[in-house]
Amino acid sequence: MTGTEHAALALRGLVKQFDGKVAVAGVDLDVPAGSFFGLLGPNGAGKTTTLSMAVGLLRPDAGGAWVLGHDVWGDPVQAKRLFGVMPDGVRLFDRLTGAELLAYHGLLRGMDPTVVDQRATELLDVLALADADRTLVVDYSAGMKKKIGLACALLHGPRLLVLDEPFEAVDPVSAALIRDILHRYVGGGGTVVFSSHVMEVVERLCTHVAILAEGTIKRVGTLHDVRGDRSLEDVFVEVVGGRTATGEELAWLSR
């Protein structure tokens, strides 16, 4: 489709309904190659649904998605070679150790076993998971599960990472490590798209942002263009709405 070949990720007219309720109402989005792109939105805004359709996990009712010009739904094999995904809430094959899980992912992708072993060793070491070599993933902490999920997404050397809430329920040390790795990845020419509703994380990491609310994109652009001279939180609240307290409500709390 015209206009999709130069973006790392291009979404056109994505629509999804569940039981007659519109979750995503026609999302158009271009993620520039080499960007660190944050998809912002309140709970229920349609972030997970949008990203799931973008990576082929959920079929849209209308519209399409392209990764570096390749149609995710029309040519899924080629498109999926180009990106790694860390979905939120999707169970891993967690009755395996971290090394076994990475080996499984690599073999599913048809990678050379020697390359898989080498990369898995490096990823487990860098992500501070090497000491848990005998621990099953089911027994990992929340932060460890995020890190092994990121390792699986990185294993095949993709040019695009799509991460759904990668910092949710992650301790500060694990979060800092994940941030460092993602910065290194983008610095090497990769592109990261991640969803979040934590303004501080987005402002610290992102070059570009989009604000999604009620299933549609409300604002999109570089971080500077979207927030201007204001805080991203102020812009987000203005766009999304919901701050209605006048100071008179709950006055009994100060008595």
C-alpha cells in the first residue's frame, strides 16, 4: 500500500469490535524507522488490541499493518522475520528453563542451533538471568519474566521490536536494565514501539509518541511536537480527559 514502505510499522484503518463494542475505531499510524515510539493511552483505550493486530496475533475487522513494507496479514512469514514481539498477558512456555525457552523459540524460527546457543548465552548473561539456569520460567519473578520475554523477542535479530507494557510490574533494577538494552538496540538502528500509560518512562525514552483514546489516535508526532513546553502528563490528561475533581469533592478527607 502506498505510504507504508518507508515506515518501520505502518497501520491503516485498523478496526476491531468485540460483541458489538468498538475497541479500535480506525487507527492510522506511521512509526519512523530508527525511532523509539511510545503508544500512550489509559486502560481500555485499545493499546493492546491495536498492537495485537499490528503483529498478527489478532485479526482486524478492517484495515491492515505493514512492517518495513511487508504486509503482516498478506505475507505473514516474511513480515514476522522482521520483528520481535513481547505481548502482555500471553503465557510463555513456562515449564522450561530460560535457556530451553530460547532454544525452543530459535528452533521454531528455523535458526541454526549453534547461533541460537551463542545468542541465548549472551542474552541470558546481559539480562542477568544466567544465574537462574536451573529455574523454570514459571518460577521467575515478574521482572525476570519480562526480561526472558524480551530475550525471546530479540533472539532472531529483528529490526523492529513491539512491546506491550514492557515495564509493567517490573522492579527498578530490571526496568533500568531493560531501558539500557532498548537504548542500545535503537542506537544500533533498530526501532522500538511500546505501549504504556506511565508518562515518566515515555518522556525518558521516546523520540515519538502517539496518544490513543477511545480506539482512535488523538495526538501523534515527535515528543517535542506533542508536548511542546508542557509536561506530557498535562497533555495526556487534556487529550484523554477524566480529571474532574474541583476540590470540593471528598472534603471530608481533610477534616
